[in-house]
Amino acid sequence: MLTGLKQSLTSSKYLSYTVLLMRITMGIYLVSSGTLGGLLSIVEPMDSNDVNFKAYMAIQIVIGTLLITGLFTRIGAMILFGVVVSTFAVYGLNALDQVMIFGTSLALFFKEDSKYSLDYLLFRTMRISRSIRNKLVRFNPDRLFLSSIRIAFGANLVWLGLTEKILAPDMFAAVMENFHLSPMGMEPEMAVFGAGFIELAIGMLYLLGVRMRIVSSLMLGVLIFTVVTFHESVLAHIIMFVISAVFVINGKDPITVVKMSKVMPILKQIKNILLLRMYPDAN
């Protein structure tokens, strides 16, 4: 029974649902960001005096609308990819705070449009068949959907854990002091380091693709705690919520260091090192 449930959750039917959820969520986030005057951000408005302010707002709203309706999804994903890259010119390295949006744009470009979209209703007779497309590439690009999201999300968590907590503890310590939080009587510096370590560890597990359902369930718990405790906007974290839910539903990603290590010896060594395995030949 458990095997059947596991297979059903990882079936193409459920993957289509998660693609739909990811696409609509990304669309809602972009429309909200553009409406509120942010650049890929719900809580940090862009400088309205910037010469590209109106253009960025309009582009986000247009891309978001395309993604919500599923019209020209791949074109919208390509434009979003360009917008994410262009944010480095505006925010510098701080643009890495939204690297998960970069991964989402790639994921929506790789994944074939599902029947839950206007693209399917309007252009299904013009689509290249899966068999022909698969002959043009060495692997099915649909498989990169989960990998793109997983890697970008993991990198995002590692970056945030390092830059907002471990390497710059003062900001998060101030937030804890503002809410009068002191876990188990710990010093604020230790509490900040602990929070950063948890975020860093979860990010590394996403990068490795290890125990995705367990890790994602833990991540959902962390997000709920963050929103409830610090009164942060749910909309600002909605992409993180949905990515975590995607991996709770789908579980394993077909392309991970752990999976590939079974066929590539060098990746097996890398996996053992990253997982702190004492014996190189351990399974």
C-alpha cells in the first residue's frame, strides 16, 4: 500500500499538478511585486527614481499574468530569466537573495506545458511531439524541472544562511531582540549562529538531494515558525512554501549527486565527503 502511494505521488499526473502550482505561484508573486513597486521582492520597494522603474514594474506584471494563465509560458520564463540576471546591475551581489526565482524560471522553461494552460488549449496541434523532441536531445528536459528548483532553492538557503546570519549576525540578532526571543536562555549570538546553521544545513541537503520529503517537511516547519513568530508576510515567502510543498509531494529528484553517484565513481567520492562518510566505500 505504501509503495503504491509513493508511486502515485511521483507519477506524471502529480508532477503536472506541481508544475501548475509552481507556475501560478510564481505568477502571483511577480504581479504582486510589480504592483507594490518591488523588483522581484514583495517587501523591498525599488527606487522609484530609477530610469527603469516603470519598465521593471510593467514587465513583472506582464510575465506574472502570462504565467498565471499559462499563455506563452516558455517565453515568459525566458524573459523572467533575463530580468533576474539584470537585477545584478541594480542590487549587485544582493541579487543572489532571489536566486530561487532564477531556478524557477529555468524549471518552467524546461518543463513541457501541461494541459492546465492556455498554451495547451490554443497551440496543442502545433506542439512538437515528445518522441521527436527526445531525439533532438540526449535526455528528457522535463527531468530538469525538479533539479532546477531544488538546486536554486538549496543555493538560496545557503546564501541567506551565510550572509544574513552567520557572517552578518547583527541584523538577525536585532530582530530577535525586537521580538524578545531568547531560545532556552541562549546568548543572541549563539541563537543567530544556530539559526544560520539550520538554514545552511537544509540548503546543503537540498543541493545533495537527500531525503527530500523529510527535509522539505522540516523546511515547511521553519517557514511556518518564521511567519508566525516574526509576523512576516506569507506572500513574501510563498515561493519557498510552494517549493517545499513540491518536494513533499514529489519526493525524489531523478538527478542528484546521490543518484548519479551510483553510475559515476567520482561523484560517489564527492557524495561521501559531503555527507561526512568515514569510509569511502560506504553505501
